[in-house]
Amino acid sequence: MNRYLPLLLLAALTACHSRSSVPEAPQVASPAQEEHTVAPAMQNQNLQRTIEAEGFSSKGTIQAVTEVPVYSRISEQIVSFDIELGQRVKKGQVVARLNQAVLQDRIDRNKAELEKAQFQYQAILMGQGYKRGEIESAPEEIKRQARVNSGYNIAQASLYQLEHELTYCTITAPISGAVSKLETTLYSAATPGVPLFYIVDTEHLKVCFDVLENELHKFPAGTPIQVISVAYPTEVHEATVSAISPVVEKNGMVHLEATLQPHPHLMPGMTAIVTLIRK
């Protein structure tokens, strides 16, 4: 038995050495992984080549020229509110309705007060010798005094005011655009001065960017520029310098704004690269 022991140990060592010397198979990335890794890099390279070709570039932000808050003029419960974030609305479109029950009740009571004041007005004139069919022929000054003494003017003005407030129960969009922020919900209480939601005008956009003081002479008002959004680096958009800050900041930068042509892929808040169009 002992004479075979060295042979067994040698065989075991040889097998272990053979297994350890076998090279591991290289790991190959799947096509989906390669596409996920390469696509963003290619987009960044395209964007960088465009910037280098133009010679000038500045990082900017796309903004809306107008963002309008929508308010309620009276305090009432919201009974109709079908607005959603991102929804597009047209100017004058009904966007919310408020409860009319309280106002309608006040209008009905005020109509009764006006009718009572009207009888009192007629009674005052008839007491001065004018017959019912001759009231309108009375001098204007006498009729004015009768309206004041009867309370007719106050009741009539109150009714007009309440009927006008009733129109506030129907809230319409002040501009055309897209709903950018929601601040309330259905059946909540609308409060004057507190926005219900915001509408951003997506058809009128601008790009805001900064340039060095020594490059300001390249950007007079009306200068055409190109804008490339980081989200869509293969799309080039045209803009025109429309506003120049009259102040040079402490870091030597000057703030500029350019009117941007609307596009379905452009949204307020996007980061963009601004390049100067070479002539």
C-alpha cells in the first residue's frame, strides 16, 4: 500500500495544475448592453462636434415667455374641475366651475328687496300727487329723490353686483397653453388670491444664456443663434437675440435672452447649448 502513495499524490497535483492553467472564457456584452452604453456616448460626441464646428457655445435654459396663474375671484366650492397636468387648453375655455347655490339664493332674496323698493318708490311719487300712469312724467329730480328715499337704487345696484358675481362661478382659461402646475383639487374650496393652477404658454419660448463681457459685441439684438437641447442633441433650433441685460455681473458675464421658435420637443426648463451661427 505504501509504495503506491507517491504515485497517487503526483497524479492529484498534476490534475490540480491542469485545472488552474485553463484560461477563463472572456465575457461578451449583449447587443442590448452595447447599445445602451454606446448610444449616449455617440449623442454626446455629435453634440460636441457641433459645438466645436461653431466655435462658440454657452449653456442656457429654455423658458416660457409667459406663465399665468388661474385664480378664483370668489370663495366657493369647486364642483367641476377636469384639468390635468400637461393638458392643453385654449383661451376662453371653461376650466372650472364653482358652486352657485349660495349666490343664487342671495340673488332671489335681492330680487324681492328690489321689488319692495320699487313699490315704495311708486308710493312716494303717488303721495306727491302723481297717478300711477303719470309717474314717469314726473320731473327727473323728483324721481331721483324718490328712488333714493325708497332704497330702490341700493337694491338695484346690489342685484347687479350679485348677478355679476354669478359669472365668476365659471372660470375660463386666460391664455392658450399647457397646464404646468396644479394647486387644488375637485370639491376643495377656491380662495381669491390663491392660484388654482398655472398655464404656461408653450407657443412662445425663449432661451436664456450668459456670455463673457468680451464676447458681447458678437450678440447685438437680432443676432441669429442656434439652440441644441440636451434631450434631443440631433435637433438644431433657430433663435434670435431679443434682450440683453444692461448689467455686467461680478464674474464678467452678461445675461441674454433669445426668442425661440416653438417645437413639440422643446419644453420650459430644458437645458440647451447655444451656438453662434457663422456667416
